[in-house]
Amino acid sequence: MTIENDEDLRKLRAIGRIVYETMLLMKDHLEVGIKTLELDAIGRANLDKYGARSAPEVTYDFPGCTCISINDEAAHGIPSDRRIEAGDVVNIDVSAELDGYFGDTGGTFPVPPVDPRIDYLCQSTRKALRQAMNVARAGARINQIGLAIEKVAQQSGFVTIKDLGSHGIGRSLHDEPHFIPNFHDKTDDRRLADGQVITIEPFLSTGAQQTTTADDGWTLCTGAGNFSAQYEFTMVITKGKPLVMTAL
């Protein structure tokens, strides 16, 4: 999607604020002993308060309102009776639709006690997001986003998950450009356009560079003993800094 008028921007900001608020609310309730299904219910209640609908449910018939992934699960974890344990690395991904506009955000939140390497993984992933946003300008090649993310991963001693990436968003959950790699694809000559709406969501990993789909048909896993982190904003591309929609 490309922004065409002030109403587009206003409605994208509205759903962006809602999904970001929902993620933070779920994070605030993240504690040892809580079920991921209970966290999901908290997220659903907040979306319902605004009349927003879960994007994974609306778009893909996902069996949950939000995606909650733990430890070796990189993405698309299904809310369940699984209880959070001390030391778990939990990713919360919230996407929703309101008035025909979509917003998408996510974050990784380690549960104390936090392993110093996991803390560094999260710090590095947030840095990768900032660096990617620094190069996301109208007219720039899309592959500069992946280059920025890959550089931070390499400098930090981590790798990127190559089959997960960022994407266009706006009038649908996944829009053009449908896949923005977390690595530098030299063959990708696409360019960002002024007013284009995208997510940037780096996935950094302690070792695995690919995922496999669990038996549930949804959860994307990286293998026992591997950990990953992801942080995601929805934004509008400009000639200067991107306009972040997922903010309070």
C-alpha cells in the first residue's frame, strides 16, 4: 500500500497504536506460571475494546488472536495451555485490522533470570531494527534493509533467519513487497517508494538460519537449543526517516 491521503495516515496510526498498546499490555502480564492462552486472551480483550480484529484470524484462520513463540520457536506460535517458565525467551507478535487498515508489531521479552547472551541477542536485534530503519528511504534499494540487518548480526556474532523477513502492509496484512529479506540479496533491485507502507522485522538467531514447521502446521521452529529474537514496527517510507505507526 502507498499512502494517498491524510485519512490513510490517520487510520494506519490508529491501528498501529492499538496493536502496539496490545503487545505492551501482554508484555506487562508476562510472568512465570501464566499460560500463553491467558496472555492471548488479554490481547484479544484489548483489541475487542477498540473494535479491532485479529489479523492472523481474519487473514489465515490462525488458531489464536496473537502469535506467542517460546525459546526455539521463532514465529507463529499458537497460544495454548503451556505455562511460562523462568528463563523462557518469549516473542509476542500482534497484528490486527480496523476500518480496513492493518497494523503489525512484535517484540521478544526474556523472562528472568535472563542469560547475558540472550540479553545481548535482544539488544543486537533492536540495533538491527534501528540500522535498517536508517537506510529505509524513498528511492533506496529494498536490499539495503537486509544488508543493514545482516551487518549487525555478523558484528554481534549472530546470524539472521533467512526464510523470515519483513513485508508490505496496509490494506492487507501482507502486501507488496511481499518478502523483504533479513540478509543482503544482491539480485534484488526493487526500490522503496515515497509513502509506501512496510514492516521492518529483523530476526536474529544464535545459530539457526532456517526454520521448520512444527506438527501443529503453524509454529516455525529453529531447533532445540537455538534462540532467536524479533522486533517489528509498521512504518511509512518517506524521503527522510520513516514514520512509525506502531507507537503510543
